[in-house]
Amino acid sequence: MAETVDSLKNAQRQVDMISKYLDVDEGILEKIKVPRREITVNFPAKMDDGTVKIFTGYRVQHNDTRGPFKGGLRYHPEVDMNETTALAMWMTWKTAVVNIPFGGAKGGVKCNPKEMSEGELERLTRRFTWEISPFIGPDVDIPAPDVYTNPRVMAWIMDTYSIIKGRAVTGVVTGKPLELGGSLGRFEATGKGCVIVTAKACQEYGIPLEGARVAIQGSGNVGGIAAYYFDSMGAKVVAISDSKGGIYNEKGLPLKRAMECKTKHDRFIPEEIGDCVAITNQELLALDCDILVLAALGNVLTGENAADVKAKMIVEGANGPTTTEADLILEEKGVIVLPDILANAGGVIVSYFEWVQNLQELLWSEEEIATRLQNILERSFEEVLKISKDKKVSLRMAAYILAVGRVAKAHELRGIYP
Ligand code: GLU
């Protein structure tokens, strides 16, 4: 994208936009617009060819007023402090809006995991874990998967941290493999949660999900899984993409073949899949459809392209995909936006279940997890909807009023030390 967006300014502006609805001390609002702690580490890792490369990693701990810091770790060439801080702040609002007892954090390493071998990724992960180990822990800060990290990476973090401590510490990360204290339902939780929130919103706004045309930007852990659930609920997935581009069929894609192709070649090849044509990611955003799911990276809808959106509803599976300029344009157009901090909260909710199971050394059934996830998301949607109706504001503003209000109240109750 040509336009560069300051993610942190965007995140801070979102708080400013709702401050007039809250009866909160100005000082507390200023405090929650900045992170509590920012950690930068520069560390070496050995490459397969014997050379040593220096990597830069971050962990930004935004807020732990309501509970331990919580949030993912991403491995991506564009990871930087500005965006990591915005993402950490969004985690604070996410855990608050669904009312789970965590704060917010985010981290990452600037690297290109697609060009690294498994061994290189393991060495990078283990050294990064060692570098941030004084600052994380089951009751301090609990990382999880995010863009281009997965249960395998979480297992290395858990192992490295456990070696440092001299005992198995399963609760230090969530999103682990099932065999290592991972939770049933965690892997699919974010994508599934998006669909739970969308189904509820469709009911409320009178958009039948059955037969709805859904375009999905992104086909990873969020987009790919959301596509499966939308399809199984009778919606019609008309487009899906990855970072290289997408495929489209206005009558609905042959989803199974498309995902098989993606798994096999790590891209969508229209000739191999059949019954679809190639489209760019920009074209996908402007498709004539009912529901547009943004499940790739941040800042994809901006002041420059938001006016092109034709969908009735936008579902933010990614974190921060819509800038504040785009938000205003969408609101004017009457597009319903299901905000990231609610729409993609399924992941951190099941992370919370995983952490609770680890601490109590319990195992919950898949059914128990599915029911609890659905209850929390539906209740949170209703709470946000009520504020949106009472105060006549967008769902994003309503979600922020609820979330920032909860964090500010917690600050007020704890008071300022000394
Ligand atoms: N990375 C996910 C998110 O952005 C999950 C975080 C977690 O489970 O802690 O919400």
C-alpha cells in the first residue's frame, strides 16, 4: 500500500474519539494511551549456512491493570515498535470488551519466516524467548500465536522457558499443541469467533446468513477457518485471498479444492482449482458482496479505498485493518463494521480457557469450550450493541466505550501508587 499509516496514532485517536462518553479522569486517559513497558532486544541466531544474523524483537506490555499482560507474537518483515505498540493497546481493549481478566501486550520479531528453515526459526525463537524471559511468565505476561507464528513456535517457547525455570511451565504461553497443554478449540477459535459474532450481527441487522455472499481477505488461521464456518452455515464464500492475490466466483467458490490448492502450493492457482478467476486484493475489497471479512494485515482500508467498499457488513478478523479515516467514510456509507476487538476476540478467549486449564491442571471438553466461547462472544456483542443503540454510535465506538471504560474503572479502583 502506497500510503503509510501510523498505527499507534490511529489507536490513540480511537481512544480520543470516545473519551467524551466516559466520566474518567483526564490523567487516567492519558496513561492508558501509552504502554507501561516497551522491550526491544537485539539478538543473534545462527543460520544454516553457518553465518550469524542479528534480529530485532519487541515485547510491548501496554496494560496489566485488570490482569496479566496477554497477546500474540508475530514474525513478519514489517514488525516495528510503532505497530507493536498499537497492537498491544488493542489487546488491552480486546480482553476488556469480552471481560476476561487479562491486560494487553504484543510482540514480534522482524524477520521473514517464509525464507527461513525450521531449524533457523527454532534457534531464533529459543534465543528470543531467553531474551524476554525476565519479563514473561504465567502470572506476568503470556504470549500466544499471531501472524506467521503457530503451535510449533509456542512449543519451543514453552520448552525454553521451562528449561530456564527448571520445571515444566505450561501456562507461560497459549496456543500450544494439544500434547503440551494446549486447549481443544484454540486453533480454530479466532476464525470461528468471527463467524459467531457475524451470525449474531446478521440476525440483529436483518441480513440472512443463509446464502449471504462473503468475500474474505486472508486465508490463514483466521480467514481460512472463517471460510470453512461460513460455508458450513450456508453462506456463499465468493472470494478468498492470500498475500499474493485471490480467487473469485460470484456464485460461490469450490472452497474445498481452493483450500487444498493453498495447502499444497501455498497459493491459489485458478487454473488448478477451476470454476474461479484470479483477482487482486484491492479488487477483493471492492467486490459486490454482503459480508467482507478482513483477515489479513492491518491498515488495508484507508481514506483512499474505503469509498469503494460495496459490502453491507465488514468483519475485522485482523487487528486494525481499518484506519480512522476509513471508519468515518464507512459510517457515512452505512456499512456495519464489526470491530476487531470484538470480532476476533475468539482467539484470546480460548487462550484464556487454555491458561485456566493449565493453572488448574484440568482438561475441558470440546463442547464445554465451544459453549463457553459462544456465550462470551454473544453476551459481549449484546453489551456492545446496547451501548451503540443507547448512545447512537458505531459498534467500534460502543466497543471502545465499554472496553476503555472497564480499564479506566479498574485504574480508578486501584488508585495511583504511592
Ligand atoms: N494473536 C491473537 C490476537 O490478536 C491471540 C492473542 C492471544 O491469544 O493471546 O488476538
